[in-house]
Amino acid sequence: MTIHEHDQIRQQVRAAYGAVARAESGGCCAPSTGCCAPSDQDVAELLSRGIGYSAEEY
């Protein structure tokens, strides 16, 4: 893998983690909302979509 390919993968992973963070912007410990953390499957699907996998691939 070239340095350029590594950088592209790193950017995709950062974008995917950023999408997960933005989806949970309220946090699970907010006093007025209760705790509704996403399931491991939900997180896996968000990350998979963020790096380019289709719904059929995850």
C-alpha cells in the first residue's frame, strides 16, 4: 500500500467515527433523555456505511 492509500483509509475511518460521534451528540447520560446507547450492530453498520460498504455488504 502506498502512503496515499493509507491516508485515504485513515480519512475514511475518521469520517466514519465522526459520523458515529455526531449521531450521539446528546450523549447517553443527559439527565432529561435517559440512556439509549446504540447497539453494537448499529455502530458496525454506521462505520461500514461510512467507509463505503453497501447495506448488502455489512
